[in-house]
Amino acid sequence: MKEISKAIDPKRTGISKSLITSTALCNRKGWFSEHVRMADGSRVPLIAPERVAFGAALDEAILFIAQSIRDDGRWTLGDAHALGVKAALARPHEDGIDWEKFADDLTIALELFAYDVLGMPNGTPLIDFRMSLLQGLDGESIRVRTGTYGDVVGTPDFIIAAETRPNGRDLVLDLKSSARMKSEKDLRSAEMSFYAYLYAQKWGGDLPSVGYLTYVRTKTPKFQILVGDATGEHLRIAEEYLKTTRFVVARESQEEVGFSTSMCRSCEWRKANPTVGFAGCSVGLLVSEIGRAHV
């Protein structure tokens, strides 16, 4: 069975889902993610908090299960769990993570996935992975040249084949781990609009369905599947996001770029990073100082 990884080329260029969503949250966040690079051109490896590390573990584990189902490979929840924990440990992460609790939480998530999503042992699966594309084009990012805003590049978690869907449309499905359930509003988000646009540019024809497979990580955890059909509205929204993102990343300095302070406290760009000669976001540093003054 071919190995398909969640890892994305750190030197990848182009307008991606992560770039437009970062820019939508805060223009400077998007600018930094495009302009602050390692000496070899790679993106800066960010230090993952526990929630991000857990999402990475869940992604890797479920990708392994989905590929095994599609390719008739052997798999167990134990194998998937081990791969997930290994993926989380392999990436830079914050100190102080309770790895024992982390492992227990991942066990619960994978058991719920097996029983509630896959319908094991004898039920009907809610998602049929047998004819799907995984992690873009089986590990390769989808890249389209639009000629207007530069290359558009994306790596959807799953593209579920139309033949397995009740409405006869492909489904572009994004896997999430979150503290809240998704809502209908989220189906018109930047990332869902982006995926509809990417799909339309790559394959044309009928627009796909788009949706989220979300592990809602609360005291009573569960998986939520929320799906809707993409429309022309998604494409128009995506075009606006693409225009805004291209405008932002074309600026020469952070001072030329607008900002939001709503996420400064948790933003990875608020601090200096001497390794890459990054002095830190000037706004994020100010917000941090204000926060300390009121402690």
C-alpha cells in the first residue's frame, strides 16, 4: 500500500487554503506566513499547542484508516493510534503536554470514529472511503494556474467519490478537531469556498458538495458530519478572498498591512523568532504588553 502522508512541502508556494484563512483572520498573520521563511525557503516550523498536536494525530490516524479501507489494506485501531501519536511527537510542540491523557483522548476519538462514522462492526458507514482521493491527489497538492491571482494550491483531506454519494456529487471533506460543533454558516467559510473554487478550476463540471467531518472535543465527545452543496456563491466568495490575499502578500512590509487584535494572545507570530531574524509582530507585541500591564 502506497504511503500517503499529511506532510505538505514546506517550500510550497501559491495561494493556499491556510494562506487565505490566515489572511481572513488577520491580514498581518497572512503576510507573515508568506514572507517569513527559513534560509532555504521553507516555512517557519511553528510550535504546536496541545490542541494542534491532537489535531495532527487525529489527521494522521484517520488518513491511515481511510487509505486502508480504500486500498484493502490491513488496519487496527491500535496501528492508527500509534501512527497518530508518532506524528504528534515528531512535530515541534509546546512543553507540558500530558501525553498520557493525550493518548487516552485519541483512543476515545478513534473508537468513536470506528463505531459512529464507519458503522463498525455491522452498521452502514456514514462516509464511504472506498473510491476516494486522499490528502489532495493521494498526497500531492492540487495546483491550478488561474492566470489572474497566481497559482491556487490546496490539499483537501478527502474527496469522496460521487458514485458513493446520495446526490451524485463528489464531496470535498475537511477533517477537524474542535471544541465546538460546525454550523451552516461554516459551510460558507473561507476554506469551504476555497475548496469549491479549487475543485471547479481543476475539474469543471458540476460543483461538489463541501463539508466538515469534525471531532467535537468536549466532555461528551462526538463526531459531527455537516455537508452542503457548493454553489456559485462559494466561487464568488473565494474570488474575493483570493483578491484580498494577493493584495496583502504583495505588500513589502508589515506596516503596509492591516491587522486585527482579536487573536493576538494566541497568534504564533506575536513573538520574535531570532532563528529566522523575525522581530515579532509589532501589533502583537503591543497587545502582549498591554495584557501584562493589566495582570
